[in-house]
Amino acid sequence: MLALLAGKDPAHHALIKKAAAYLVNTQRVPRNYPDLYTQPEFAPLWDTILGGWGHPFSNRDGEVNMTSTFWALAALDEAYRVLGPAATGNVDPLTWTQPVQTMLDYHQKWFSSGGFFESTDLVNPFGPIFLTDHGRPTAAGMYANLICGRGMDSPRTQAAYFWLGDHFTTVAHPQDDTGCNSNGCFRVLGMDYYFTHWLNLSKALELAGRRGLLDEGNPVDWLPQITQKLVEMQKAGGYWLNTDAKNGRERFFNAMNTAMALLTMQTFSLPEDSKAKMTARLRGGGKAALTLNLHVYDPEGRHLGMNAQTGLLESNIPGASLVDEPDGSQLAKLPQLESGAYRFALTGAAAEGYALELQGFADGISTLNRKLEGVFDPAAGFSVEVVSAAPYNAVHYYMHGMENVGVVPGEGEVEGEVEGEGEGEGEGEGEGEGEPNCTAPSPHPSDDSCYQSVVGSDLYCCEAGWDSLCELHYKACVDATPAAVPGVAGMTLAAASEALAAAGLTVGAVTKVNDAAVPAGSVISQDPLAGAEAPRGSAVALVLSLGPAPVTVPNVAGMTQAAASAALMAADLVLGAVTEQHHDSVPVGQVTAQDPAAGASVLPGTAVALVISLGPAANAGELCAAVDNCALT
């Protein structure tokens, strides 16, 4: 499911929904396995431990497994966030998250260092419960608590987090299995499930937005250490294999190990093309001027807000800004989001009503839209945490423990429809007034045929919010709709390329020919013709003019001016400047020279300059003999 969701291909949505239904129907709860409750004496045990999902190999009805539960929750949560309620047949997430909490509470243990989780290979009232390692189930338990609405302020989530930090370097990876003691014998796993543990841990901390751990109170930058260890363990062929494991599937399955190692090292990365960003707007709760101050802290602890000591704005978060709006509100913009926890806090000297509006965008669509209202208490203060993360390729905004607090109807709107956001993108469009009559805003006009197709087939896009999945459906519809080929004749190649791109087409083969009627550099013709329909993304072939074909300058030497002019005209040339010069051998009135020279290739209409002979020049003696009283010197 997660692989298909990460691919973002609408063609796979039916498969994803079918898989989600399978998970909902195989959760270990009474409605799915009523036969497990037929013996009254075992009902208390089943009621306590069921709620998770079974072991991936045997998958017996009476069995749960922490890592299996981890991935089942991850898949259902991601499907619900990306596809909306339709992903689970409109089954509310509380249907599966609340039973999981019961199972988590049973498996979290408080003896010894406390707060860790035990995984079980077999949950059976007729036999023993076999313990495995504690590292991977504790990471899975922390992840599951977060998905089920228990934030980092929950004692159970905190206990798992602190246990993972305290045991970060215990025996290669966290575990309590130390052979035999007074309580009996337990497995000694060594390096078994090494990759599974790191993957569970990385996803749990990514979801929590925690880049650091505390190992007995000392900060641990865990991801670089894990990454370095994984780099060292990579085999020469590029894959990973747990050759140090004593048993277990990591010893044999290099494809699975390689996938887990790569997913672990990609923790805390947002897709570069997601354009993820958040805004926070603080409004006063009454007519009086707002006296509270808004503060933002990013995952690195950098601050945006008023410095209490200097009274000046402090902006240490890259790209972030905080401004006072004309309506008296304060608007913080975070255009360069990182993966991790962002904390929004309020400060003030007196009690005051407030409304904090939080919005998060990815791919131009709002997927976070919350309005938190209350009365600020100076003694207690106020802060709220939003985690931006893309654990499975799509960017999401998590508010653990506050999933249903302050949700604004219409979540999924585009940037241009948010006051102060978007710089006009989508402004004034998409009020959801098409057929059917939709209430969710969208970035597309209500009379757009593809918009109507999407909302007609998916009520979530019509009634709940236009999210990234709706946009994928829309783009798929647009891509499947033939494009009308625009007429580009007479345009330059650059202008034609822009016109075709705007229509969803590309420039194909470009042929250049001479044409006396079309200026050089302009399009003469196209294929397909203007007005035809073509598949989006297809190419349109163009014929580009080189201008008129060149002509050869005739040889007009020895011709009279009249004859030369006629010869030039016949060659599609014109007579240029005419000068006269004496010439010893060319008779008077005939052409002695031309420019361009005979045989040159020139454009039609080019002017050809001529030199006309005046005959030989007369010498001084001849001139004087012809003139009376000529005195020779």
C-alpha cells in the first residue's frame, strides 16, 4: 500500500482501497474474529491484548505483532491522508486506532528501566508468551501511540522515547535479552532484526519530529550515527545483508534489508518539488488591539518573533517573515520548510482572547487548516506543535493528540484562496458551484469538465476538501483529454513554442524552407493543422521560412545600361547606383563593372550597381588642337 501511495498514480487507487479494506477487516478485534470470544473464561485476556495485527508469516487469528501493527497503522493512516475517507470505505480512523491503544497499554512494560514494549510471537491463552527483543517493538509502540492520537506530551509516548534514548547503544541495538536468569531463559538476539529496529526507530522519530535522542540525559544525534553504521555495513554489490544475525529473516533477504536501510537513511527529507510551506496568523479575540506576540521555533530551535529583551523582531529561520497586517493580526510565513517539529507560541502580559490560524501547503494544496481559539493565560502560556514530514513521499502536517481540534471545513484549498497567500494563484476560482453542488473550494472553475468529472466520482473532493489526490485525478483527466491544436502560422519559432506549450503540446520536427511570401524565421505551416485535436504532450511539426530563395546575379558587362537593367529585372533584381567612368577598351555607353559581381548569390530585389563607360579619355595635345589659341607649356 505504501509503495503504491508513494507512486501517486490514480490507476492504483482501487488496489489501495482494496488493501485498506483487508487491513480493517483483519485487525484483531471482536467484530472480525467473534469465534475468539466464545469461551468466557478467556474473554478478559482477549479483550486486553487484541487490537493489533498478526505476524506476517503465520498470521494466526489469535496473534498480534508490534511491527506488523506498526506498518498496518502506517498504511491506513497514509491512505486516509492521501485518498481521504474513501480509502477506507468512509470508516472513521477511530474505528481502528482506539482498539490499538488497548493493545499498546498491555504490551508496554514498567519494570526495570520501564516504558519499553514487548513484542510477542504468540498470544495464546493455552501456552506461553515468547519474548523477543525490545528495541524494535518499543519504536513501533512509540509510532503507534502517535498515530493513535497520543502526542509527545503523553506519558506513554514519552516513556518509550526516553527508553529508546537510554538504550540507543545497548548491545549493538536496544534489547534486554541476556540469556538465562532467575526468571527463566530468554533469547539472546545479538544483531537479529538490526535493520528492522533502525527503520522502526527512524519512522517513529520522524513522525514525532524529534531529530535528537537523550541517552541518560545526554543529547544523541542518532541519524548520522545510524547512517554511518549502515554505510559501513553495505556490501560490495550495493545491497545490505545482516550476516551477523544468528537467525531471523534479515540473515537471508537482501532485497528487504536494502529497502529498510535506504528508507532509514532518507529520514527527515521532504521532496524537493513539494513546495512545502506553512503560515500562522494570530488574531485578537475582541475589538481591542492585539497585545499578544506570536513566536515560531523551527526544528533547529531557531526563533521568529519579538525579542523580549531588545523589543525588536528576531528572524533566525531561513526565509521566514513576521508582519503586522492592516487588520491588526500578525502573519508569520515559513516558505522554506524542513522536516521536523515547528512550535508556535504566544506571549503576553495579560489575559486575552486569541485565534491562531495554521495552514500548511504542499504541491500548492492546503493539507493543514486549523483554527485554535481560546483565552491566553500569562501564567500557563500557550504553545502548539506541528510536525512537517514526508515519511512515505507525500508531505503531511501532524498535530499529535489534536487530530480533531480546530479543523476548519474546506481543508484542501489552494494557495490563492487564502488571505495573504498565493500571490494570486487561483484567486477567484473554484468556489465548488458546479454539478453536483460542491462546498469544498478547489483551484478549478466549476464549469471545468475535468473538475466536474472528479467531484462527480469522488464526494470527498466535492464536500470535504480538494486535496492532493483530487488534484492527481484532475491532472489524469486533463492528460487524457485531447488538446486543441492552436494555429501558429506566421509566428516566430519562440512564439509558436509558447502557444503549443500553453495548449499542452510540444514542438516537433522543424523543417526550414525558402518562401517568398513569409518572412524569414516565421512559421509557414504546421502538422497537425490548427483546430485539430491531438493527445496532450504530443508534438506538432513546423515548417519555418528561410525567406525568399536566393538568385544568381547575371553578367551584364558589355551591355548598354538599358539592356543591363532589363537583364537584372529578369533575374528578380533591381538597378542600383549608376556611375560613369572613362575606359580605354569598352565603348561609350556600355557596362564596364557591376556590384555584386556576376555569379554571386543574393536575395531577390537586391540592387546591382553599374559602372558605364565614357570611352577613352582624350590626351592634352588632342584637346589643344581642337581648341583655338591653346598655349602649350
